[in-house]
Amino acid sequence: GWEITAHSRIHNCNMQKANQALINSEVLGSQTDLRSRGFRSDIYVTPCGVSNSALVSTVRKSFPEALRTSDPGLNPLPMPYSYDIQIIAITNKTTKQDIVNILAQAKASRTWAVFTFHRLDNGTQEYDTDQKHFEAIIEAVYESGLPVVLPTQVLRIPGTGKLNRPIDVDAPDIDVPVNESFEDTQDLPDTSNEDNDATSARSEEHTSE
């Protein structure tokens, strides 16, 4: 299965000091743009992982499931605070063994690993992933025996928290190097596919639990 998430309007990576007008344009505007095309997104992904408290507050009001950051790490299950999803950023230097190690740690600690692919092509930039590299990573996931899930499947596990960031509740740090209220929506298609818990593909990431 696959899901669509909102990722701002113009991919502004300088939102640390953004005022509310700009935040509304980027965050609420991205939701409006998707809705105008018949899609619903319940998760927001910050460009370059950059945000501020006002942005997070705005996301929480308009995206009912979660906020995905670019902070590196594994996510506890169930997630005590769903507006701080951490990731494993895949670069052109990420090896299959790196993925094997991360998945082994996720399995041992019963945590959720979110792998983020920025661009799938034959380029040579840091965040480019070519077909051979991509297939090796997918092979590592397959060989781990861990289920591959949609983000909303994880976020709907009983006990997932959405209201307040808890203090000192974190998943273990990974030990390998890594980089990087709207009105009723019943008439809009849900972009999740909860019947398929075997595979997950999104524009940016694959997730393993």
C-alpha cells in the first residue's frame, strides 16, 4: 500500500523564524492544495526537518495523525507523541549492512524504523538512490522478516499519544551513522490502505516495525 503526506507548498527550508502568515500558507496551504485535487493527508512532513513551536501547533490543529521530522532515530511503540516521528535518512553512502544493523536494533528494542528516500534516480548527489542501491536496501528489509507497514497503521496502535510531548520518553539512539481542523472530509478519498500490511511505499519513505 501507499499513502500521500503533505510536504508544504514550496519546500521552504528556512522556517525556524517563520511568522504565522507564512506557516499558514505552507502548512494549511498544502492541505488545501491536496484537498482541491481530491486527496486527504493526515500527516505533515517538514521540509528539511525545520520547524518551530508555532508550526508544530498549526500542524497539530490541521493534521490529525502526525508530524514527521528529519531527526535521526528509531520510534518507540506505541509512539507516546506522534508529532515527532524520527527517521533513518538513506544517502548514497548507506550500505546494506547499515540497514541490517538498524533493523536488528529495531527488532531487539521493538521500535519503528522509518527509512526516508529523497530521490530515486541515477544521480550522484548525497541523497540520490539508484536502482541497485534501492534493491539492496529492500532486500535487507525483506531478509529481516520484519513487517513493512503504512505510517497510519502504526499511528493507530492503541496508546499512541497526540496531545503532549512526554518528558524523557525516547527510543534508543541508533548505533550506526545516519544523515539527515478542517471541515468534514468524508467525501474525500482516504489515501491509506489498511488491508495491506505487507508492503509500504511512499514518495519519500519505507517504514518497518
